[in-house]
Amino acid sequence: MAELDPELYTVAWLAPLKIEAQAALHMLDKKHQGRFRMGRGNDYVFQAGKIYGHYVIVTTLPAGQEYGTGSAAALASQVKKFFPNLWFGLLVGVAAGLPNLTQSPPRDIRLNDVLVGLPTGKSAGLITYDLDLTDEDKRCLEHLRTTDPRDDKKRIEHTKGGLLRDSSDWILEHRDFQRWHDDEEARLLWIKGDPGKGKTMLLIAIIDELERQLEQLKRPHQQFTTVLSYFFCQGTNSVLNNATAVLRGLIYLLGVRNPSLLSHLRKRYDIAGSKLFEDANAFFALSEILGGMLRDSSLSRVYIVIDALDECETDLSRLLKFIIHNTAASPRVNWIVSSRNRPEIEQALKPAGQNAGLSLELNADSVSDAVKKYIDFKISKLPTLDDNDKVQVRDIMRQKANGTFLWVALVVQRLENVKSWHVLKVVEEMPADLEEVYARMINRPKIT
């Protein structure tokens, strides 16, 4: 039998178990006939071949030797000594932990699926690649969905004319946000302020920043161990103004972005079906499901963002209790919520500590500067005004805006329907009080 040259082989495939070696050998494009010259006492099994032109050695433990991390390490050490020109080695197992057909729902693994293990503590740290949603998963998500928060975010941005970075990025540099982001003990940040102060757009800026950070961590086909979910409450929309809807939206986005988390949902859904989301106990069932997702051992960090808590008109107190409970129970979860200055919300969030609140009124300088930039941007988009008129309109609006984005938006909306020679007069007569502006907009006389 021909003698094989160990110096030719550049890739080592370590397959400690016989069944793993058999699978590896089937992957070879060509199996080399012959054997290596072995020293006395070296009873490891080496088999050789080629894959895509690469010289590959498949090595396994001798029959009868007990498998473990120690024996696998010894095998790797021996391979490195015997094959001097290896570029890299692969230890390929048989997907420990998968398939698991006893869990509910069963977690299967199919051809072309890949599993990578990053063990931490008692967890195998399994990270799945290309484990697609099953038909049952998709049906479950379809019944769960009342809205897709990603679409709500796009709608809000479109309605408000888009996110102006110059008016929102200050929040990302704020010490309270930085502490929330970096300090493991600061798990809740409540952004509070009067109507029209730009709370929603600040949260959108935060979401975009977190999305950007997650994108940098992204790997092809890999499910994240750090995930983000969010929800925008809206008091005038019955689909978006109750605590159950908030939980449904958060669970939906978590499930879409990390399908492995759907096992927490499917345990209940497979028994109850769509009624799980609709009966009188829906909030309590969904609370348990979301709590399980947030504590899932596969996750290293979870970001939850909820906008406009004050517009959650049904079961707000239950939602606040859920947030506080899970802030304490789930140390890997960071919450950001926003609302108007409401005493019942402040009282409910007190257990999170005094440093949990970021008041826009107490950051009036930052908000005022942001509003000025917003005014400059909006005025620059009024094509009918010459430069001199733009300066005058800008100065008047800066004096009257009182750090309120909504006031600016309403006034600009009014100016878009006014002839250029009337713009200055309209701005001068516009009241500084937001409620009076509302009234003026509703009952405004026609100016041509």
C-alpha cells in the first residue's frame, strides 16, 4: 500500500466519534489510497482525501476510547505534531442539543442548517444559522400580529416629515442615556416631557442608533444574541392604545427577529390557538410569554423601547407593573419608555430609582437648541420666501416656539398654505400657546 506524505495536508477535520468520521469521509471529493507511517503507540486513525482541491486529513479516536474534551484535545495536539503544514483544523460534531423533538414546539435541524456553539457557564451557547420559520411558526405570528412596529415607525417618521438628526442626536450624548446604555445597574430610562417636546422622535433616534449598533454585530444568517423590540402607543387608535397590544407588538418583533424565542409562545399557542391573544386573560398569558422570552438563556442583551405610555388607555397600571417587575427580574434587559409628565406613571416607576427619569423640561437648553435647528430646517424648505423674509420668520418663531416641536410643525403647516406676502403677518399673529395654536388652526380664516 502506498505511503502518504503528511506534509501535503493543510486542513485537519477532527471527528472524535466514529459516526462523525463516517459523515466526514462522505464529504471528500476523492479519498486517498494509502497510509501514513505511524510511530509505535500512535493508534489514532487518520484518513485522507481532497475537497475542492484542498488536501484534507480526517482523524478520529481509536475504537473503544472514551470521548471527552480531554481526549479531543489530545487528538488535536497529535494531529498538529504529525501534520506540520496545517493551515487550520475543524472540530465538527453532531449538533449537540439538536434535534430536540421533546421540547414544545420540537426543534428540528435539517440539511444545510448549521449550528455553532459558544459555551458559557452551564449553557451550551448554541447559536443557530438558517433555522427558518416553520409553517406553524408563521401561522402563530399571523394570529399574534395586530401591527408591525417597524411599519408604525415608518408611518410616524413619514407623518412627522422624517427624523432630523441635528434635532435628536443630542439625546445619544446625554449622560443619562449613556449611563443607561453602559451601566448594567441602570436598566430603565424614562424620557418624560410636556406635549410637543419631541419625545417620539427622540425614541426613534435611539431605536435607529441601537439598530445601527446591532447591524455592526450582524453575521450572515445568524440569529442575534442581542435583540431589540419596540412599540409606539397611540391613544386615538384602538389597535395601539392598550397594554395587551403593547405586549403583542413586542413579542411579535422579538419572534420575527429571533425565531428561536417563539418556543415560549408556541407552548401556549399550540394548545389555545388564536384565542390565546383574544380572551379576557390575554394580558396575563402574554406577560408570562414575554417574560420567558426576556429571560431566555440564549440572549445576552435585550433592548425594549415603548413610546407614549400615557396613550395606553387600557391596563396601563398592569403594563407599568410588568415593566418594573421585569426590570428587576431580568438583568439583561434594558428598558426605555416615554410619556408626558403624568403623576401615576411617575409613582409606578419610582422603584426604578430617581435616576431613571430624563426630564425634557430640565434639559430645556438642549431641547431649545434642537427646536431652533428644526425651525431652521423647516424655514429653509419654504420656497416662496426670500432670504430676508426667512430670517425674520425664523427669529419670530424662535421667540415663540418655547422649545416645542409641535408648535413649529403646526405653524409651518399653516404657512405652507399662505401666500408669501402674508407669511410674516401670519407668524406675527400666531399665539405662542400651543392650545391656542390648535384652536387657531381649527377655526382659521382663509388668507389668500
